[in-house]
Amino acid sequence: MKLPRSFYTRKDVVQISRDLLGKVLVTDIDGFKTAAVILETEAYAGETDRASHAHGGRRTKRTEPLYQGGGRAYVYLCYGIHHLFNVVTNESDFPDAVLVRAGQPLQGTTRMLQRRCRTKVDKSLLGGPGSVAKALGITTVFTNTGLNGTVIWIEDRGQTVYERDIVAGPRVGVDYAGQDAGRPYRFIWRR
């Protein structure tokens, strides 16, 4: 079952980040359907979070999807190379988001391998945010795409994720954010 918009529009981005663990990210791009279980996420708390692209109310063409309300994709290019897929959360004008950092392949593995120029499935296939987006065919073309359509969506397939199996820690690659870099906003599902 596709997650309803109400899942995304809740105010607590940290809780949503935790709740996305075990959900299934699905894409139907260029005639290929792929799906992966979400294993790792990072929360970004909008305008008050120095690690967020929207910190201090920064509103640009690139960050505009963050302000459009929960249930949208925010995809940006990192280092001019990696497309990173984020789930926009909260209500309009509250630019919170969750970065999907890692996953486990479920469907369309052959296409994922082709997109990643790989020959075998291992942990590195979907072992980072750039890898997840590339394997599932997600690029900046899809930024601001609604997550209730037929291109990119997230499903709840009834997987239970126990609190004892979630490891929280600081986010990766945001040292520029000062004290905010140390917030325990990164969540990993240890299965």
C-alpha cells in the first residue's frame, strides 16, 4: 500500500525518518520497475538545521520543492556527480526532508545492476545515497515529483521494524553545520 500524504505531512521529521525504515521505495522509470527496502535515513529539520539546504529560510529554485509540503521528492546533485533522493515532509513552507541513504534490492535487480555498471549484488549496490538513486533511476529530473503517483512512491508492505534494531547517530558529510552536525538524526535498521 502506498504511503498516504498524511504520513509525510506530520511535523516530526526525526520520527518520519525512523518510520521510513523498512518501507519500500519503488520507481517505474523508462519502463523498468525497481524496488528497495529502506535501510538507512537522515533527517533534516528545515530552517533551524544548519545542515539543511533550507537553513535560515534559504529559498532558491533548487530548494523550492522543500517548501511545497510533504509527499514530494527533493533530488539534488551532490559534488556535481551523485543524485540524492530526499523525501519532503511537514506542511507547506516548513522545509523538512529525509535523505534515503541505503537500501536492499527487492525488485528489478537486473536493471539496478545495469544502472550501477555492476555484475553482482552486494551491500554496495545500494550502500549509499548516490547508489540508491542511481540504481533506482532517480535523477534531478524527478525533483518535486509527488510520491503518490506512478513514477516514484513509497509503500508499506507490513514490515515491522523494532526500536531495538534501530541505531541512531550523527549525520554524514555535514561537518560544516557545526553543532548541528552532531545531532543523532541518522538512522540505520540493523537486521
